[in-house]
Amino acid sequence: MTGRGELVHLGCYTAASGGRGEGIVAARRDPDSGALTVLGTVAATPSPSFLARHPTLPVLYAVNEIAEGTVRAWRIDADGGLTELASRSTGGHSPCHVAVAPDGSYLFVANYASGSVAAFRLDASGVPGERTDLVQHSGHGPDPSRQEAPHAHMVSPDPRDGTVLAVDLGTDTVYRYAVTDSGRLVPAGAAVRTASGAGPRHLVRHPDGRRWFLDGELDATVVAYEWVGEDARQLTRVPASGRTGHVQPSEIALGRDGRYLYVANRGIGTISTFAVDDLQLRHVAEVETGGPWPRHFALIGDHLYVADERADLVSVFTVDPATGVPSSAAVAQAAVPSPTCVLATLGGTS
């Protein structure tokens, strides 16, 4: 990479999933203005809908959200280019999320359509080997169109003890697994059952290691939990948006200090900001994102980057460090076809 800036990579839906992208897009980020300079598609791969980075190595991972799911690994080059290292079958259909263990030992994938979770051991170079386990969820929820079967939507490794939370939209459940020495996923404590029909999608962990927050895609809520021993206690449950209309939450994230929580609302095209009090969530602001379908966002430095899948747009907002509220209008925008994920990869701090 020449010149000042940081690298960001963007996942996109391609024609394989009805999207308009061609694969993974690289962009250079200006840390002062937040503006993105799009460098182009650097990996032509089918529907790389979610991305993750190795915690210590310049290695990028992406799921291919297609019928016979795969997960791929690339070395991140200094100019933003990607050199493919490996491709592995996820053992399921339409994988939609990938995460790396905090110590870089394992890679985990959520297979949405088939409702399963896969684990892969990573070698010293960050390359995934053959799958070490595939756990199949079972059951359904009350919504016949969205919860007719299990639909694993997220995997979240715990930096404290290495356990993995797996969020299943189809069964209204968050499962908890321990990872054995052989890479098997075994139940660790009771599963967390959400409200019936909530359709849990994504969660985020508070820096204190005790609290965590979960959004419901189907009931448009945000729920705060805390760990009490091995059990999760619900602290509060609030609407994801203060506005009326079709609200379908997608991404959820915390600011760096854990004082503010952010939720993207598809359908109405907003980002909600909540103040995180000890036992409560307080809705403090809601800004329009400039498109109807903010599928994902990322907080990088002092800016918030919103990927609107249907508007073919990544919009950039400044975040007030005192109030935690994003600017009322975008300070920059970048045209990207069917963007589904934003990830700081080299030089940035999210």
C-alpha cells in the first residue's frame, strides 16, 4: 500500500446469492476524514458475506454463503491484495458468519440454512485444516416462514475461557460449547432460551466479561444479559428502534469503552444508539443511514461504517466521543455493490 491510510475489506453478495458484487473489495481508509478510497475487487469468490481477521496474523477469512458452503483463508498483502491460502467445506448450507478464537487456534462457522456449527483448527500460519467438528442443531420456532428449522446465525468465542456461543435464529436459542483438545464442540452449561419468536441474530460481549447483548431479528428487540456462574440472567429487554414501521435488526456492536451500544435496523434504515447503564439500556438517539437495508456496520477509530446491501453503498459517520451518537448525516460515502460486511484489516483499530 502506498500513501497514508489504513486497509478495510468489504464482503459482498454476488450473483450466487442474487447480489451485484464480484467478491471481496479492498478500500483505503483515511483515519482523519474517515473517507474510503475503493481499490476494487481483490478476490473473486462467490458471496463472501461475512469476514473475520486472524488476531495476530495478516490473514483474512470469509464464508461463501452458497448452497454447498465453504470458508476460505487469504493472506492480506500490503497493497490490499489477497493471496488465497485454503478453502474448506463447512459441512453445511449457506454459511453466514465466521469467527476466530481469540488465541488464533480455531476458526468457527455458522451454517445458516442447515442450522449447524463447524470448527476448524488453525495452524501456525493461520491456515485452516480439515474440519474438526460439525454440530447439528435441532428444533424450530413459532414463525413458520423463518423458524421452520434451526438457522445458526452467529458464532462468538469467549476471550476469557475459549467457550463458543452459537446464536440460532430458527430455534430461539443461544447454545454454549466448550472446545476439546481434539477440536470437538461439546455442550457447556444450559442453552439460553430467548423469548418465543425473537429470532436471535447477533450478540456482542461487554468488555467487563460479565454482560452481553443480543438482538432479535424477528421481534425487533435488544436484550441485555449477565453471566451468573454458568447461567445467563436477563437484565433488560428493549425495542431496537424508537420508530414505527418494519424493523429488522441486523448488526449489534459496542463502542470501545463499552458505554454505548449500536444496533442497525433494516427496513427503516437506521442506527440506534443506547447508553449502557449497569442494568439497563437507554435509547439516546437514532440516525438514518441513507439506505433501507443496513446489513452490517463497523466502528473503526472515530467513525462508523454502514454497509447497505440494497443501496450498494457504504456510508461513513463520525461518532461523538462524549455522547456516543453518530453524526446526523454521512460525512463520506463509497459505492460498493451489495455490501454485506465491513472489516478493518491492516492499520485500523475497531
